[in-house]
Amino acid sequence: MTRYDAFMKVVETGSFTKAADALGYTQSAISQMIRTIEDELSTVLFMRSRKGIVLTPDGEEFLPYINNLYNAQLELKEKQREMQGLQSGVIRIGTFSSVSCNWLPGLMKDFKEQYPSVHFDLRQSEYTIIGNWIKEGSVDFGFVNPDAVTGLTVIPLRVDEMLAVLHPEHPLASRDTVELSELAKEPYILLDEGDISEPMEIFTQYNLTPNIQYKVFDDYTIMYMVEKGLGISILPKLVLSRHHQKIVTKEISPLVTRKIALAYKNKNVLPIASRLFIDFIIRTIKP
């Protein structure tokens, strides 16, 4: 406690005794704190009246300035608590592979330059499971398709185009654009994304049934399978941006896209480190 706490409590209670009881100090200690402020300001701040202890005219003049100091002190203490939380903060994130490989490394690196003591705990899965992790509190927040989750706060980040992935010697590899109807006839490797699959939704929209030969959880595994000639696939442009496999990618007609969003349950109860990182992600990623 500081002398500004003592001053504001005397103003609030109209009594040195009540202020001392409320703050857990003796009356003489409270009186000494008030005298310290009066000595600094070379004036008298309180006087006795029939109503108890009241401010003098000088006290009334100084009140808003002392109140500002008191509030600034409270803000400083709150910031100190936040920074102490950042020193040992662990940020738990649910994510899928294209985000964890392409966005998160750079985001984490830049954030740790500001808060070097923060730690990260990444859990990787598909949209539906990530949404459940957020709801049960296994992660603080996660990256999802907004259409795959309910009961969460969702912040849209970006719309990512999806491309056809082909072996270089595939007959469609010479095209600039491939038709969705042509892809439906080929041996198809499906990326398992939980309850929602963007390619499957657009196949259904156009009354097409793909020839699914494989169902795979990891998009990088799919790229290696395409490289070996096991089939074709449709994958997000984000994950295809840095591939080194011997594959080709083509735009699809009609356009196939997926939505990427950030989701959390109740931001106000998250650790300060996670709240700051959420804000940092939104500032950095959102157009």
C-alpha cells in the first residue's frame, strides 16, 4: 500500500480510523502517510467538521491529481502482474499442419523476440477435434474452419485457395486449369479434415462423386503419394507454397477455397500470454 491508497481511503470513508481498519493499518500509520503528502505539497489536505474528516479547499484542488496518481499506480500494479504472468506463460494452441508449418514458426519467432520467456505447446489435428479441445480447455485457442465449430468465438483470418495436385506426367498436368469434373474421375487421395472437407463439399455441390482410393490425415504424406503416382488430390495453397516433391499444382474450375479462422471460448479468462498472442496473430495475419 502507498500513501495515495491511504489518501483515497480517507476521502472515501471520511475517517482516519475507518481508513486504517479497511487497509489493515494503525490510525497513526495512516495519519503519517497523509502528513507525508501534505509536507510534499506544503499544505493541509484534511480538516475536521461535524461530518467527520473532510477535504480542505486545497485538498479539493489536489484531489483529481492525487486520484490520477492513485489510478496510475493501480494500472502499474496490474501491468506488473501481467508481465509476471508472461515470464512463465505457456501458450497452448490447436492447429493443423499447413498453419503449423507455414504461419506459426514465424509468428512464434517474432512474438518471442518481444516476450522471450513465453513457451508454446502445439497440438495438431483436424478442425472438429481442435474445436473440441478448445471447448474442454485442452488448448487456449486454435485454428479452424469456422463452419466446423459451434459455440466458440471465431475470428476469420484468411480465405485460402485450394489447388489440384498431380504427378508431373499426369495427362492433366499440361493444362493451365483443370475441371473439377475431370478430377472426380481420377484415383483420389482425400485429406481427412474431420466433419468438414472443402473439396468434398464442392464435389457434392456439383453432383460429382470422386473416386476416393485413399483417406490420409497428413497433407505432406499426400504429396509424397501423388509423387509416387498413387493418385491425385486437392490441397490448400498454403501448404503447397514450399513443397519440394516432384508434383505439379493447377488451379481448379470452379474455384475451390477453404476458410481459416482463429477460435477461442472465453478470451477474458485466458492467460495473458495467450491473449497477447491472439491479438498478435490477428494483427499479423488478417488482411
